[in-house]
Amino acid sequence: MNPEPMRRRYRPLDGVLLFDKPLELSSNAALQKVRHLFQAEKAGHTGTLDPLATGLLPICFGEATKFSTALLDADKSYRATLQLGQKTTSGDAEGEVIETRPVNVTRAQIDSVLAGFLGEISQLPPMHSALKFQGKPLYEYIRKGETVEREARPVTIHKLLLERLEGTQLEIFVQCSKGTYVRTLAEDIGEALGCGAHLIALRRTGIAHFDLRDALDLPGLQVMAADARDARVLPIEVLMPGLPVLTLDGAAVKRLAQGQRLALENPPASGKVVLHGPQGFVGTGILEGRRLSPERLMSRVAKQAAHPENPA
């Protein structure tokens, strides 16, 4: 009789991995593959990429998920490839072609059109999106042949550059605010050029201060030794660049964990700060004058506050 196979044990792991999501894999499927590879108890990603999109997908392990909200609101950058002369039902390559027009554009015309999209613009969210209406994503309605009334939303295009024009394919670089639908931008650019367009490739190259060049892909992770993989997990503090660091003793950390405010003698400038205790990073706080309040603390800090024999 064969013994029962050993169940794979998952472990607590805190930190951030910069992952290069492959084509035709959903963000959640990519997350689960990486989580399984690292045997991490908990993991989450910061900002969904469509299955047909590739590129930067920061994965937060463990308590890093508590400090990742800023990435959801951060600016993002993409390289997008447009097929000129064709419109599709979905605005990308998954849809059916519903209109074909001749393409007769020059680089000068493209540069002029792209310049017109810089700054704050208004976008109508596409029906083929995960935006929710009455608790369901819009793409579920379109699958049933239904459409939903949507309101246009303001987004900001910080950079929009022509990278390549080859035949009827146009490659652009986009740096934009959160909530920007690049497929909608592709369709609008096509209309402004007079020939129509749809998105055929999308690669996310940056989120906030994170860059795709520092990311690892799945094959690369799979051939790494476990120790080498773990070494590529960044500390939680990379999610909070540029914030002042305030170092506290164990007693002060305990008081914060109990919800108390601290009076400081020589605090740095008011605002959000990174907090360190005797064992390193413990969370974030808010300084208002000389008063420090806890904002978000590591779970272990609360547990240690409940057991004074364990220093924070």
C-alpha cells in the first residue's frame, strides 16, 4: 500500500515580487502559479491585466497586501500595438471585425493626433471590462447581449509617443493615470486618424516607480533554486518610497499597537511616515504636529502587543 503523498506546506512570506505576466494567462492564474512556486500562505496582485496583455504585475506576499493600496492608484505605463483600418466589437483582437477602412496616414499626422490626447481626457468605459455594475462585471452583460448605460470618466494621459509605424500597425508608448482603458484610447486614436483601429497587443512596462526591466518571468522563476527565488522578494517598504522613517523603541510600538497616540519631541515633517521598531519595519503612521497615530501596522505587532514578553 502506497503511503499518502505529503501535502505541500505553505509558509508565511512577506514582501513584493515584480512579475512579468505572460500572454493568455489571467492575472489571478498568474498569481496562483507564483504563490504555489513560493509556497506562500497569502498573496495578492496590484492591478489586473487582461489575459491578452503581458508585463509588469507586482505580486504582494503576506502582509505586503496591506500596504499595496497606493499601487492601485498609481500611474502606469504601457507599450501598445494598434491595428489601423479595422474596428472590432471589443476594441481588441478578441472581438470580431465590424468595420474596415483604408489607411493613409503619415508620422506627422500621427504625432499631431497623439498630442491631442495629452492631459486630462474623458473616456467611456468599454463593455468588455471588469468594471462592475450592480455587483457584476460589465463583460458578463455583454456576453448575454446586453449593454449598460455608462458614464464617461476623466483620466489623464501624461505621455503618448509614437514608437513604430510599420504598414498598418502602430506602436505607441503610453503613461497614464489609474482607470485609463488603453483599448478605448486605441479606438479613439483610430477615429481621430480617420481610419479606425483596435488594440492587438499590450505590455505594461511600469507602475509607479516599479519597472518591467526588474521583473522576473515564470520560466525564469521555475529554474531558480528556492533560495535564489526568495532573494528576489523585495521588502515591504519598497511600496512606500520616499517616506520619512521614524524609529521607535519597543514600548512605543506596543502603545501604537494598542491604538494610542504618541507625543514626540522632535518629529519630522507632518504626514505619513514609515515606522521601525527594534526588529525592523512595523508599519505606517500619521504625524500631525507632535502627535503620532498608527495608520496600518503589521499583524505580528498587534500579537506581540498582546504578549509583552515578545518584543516588537
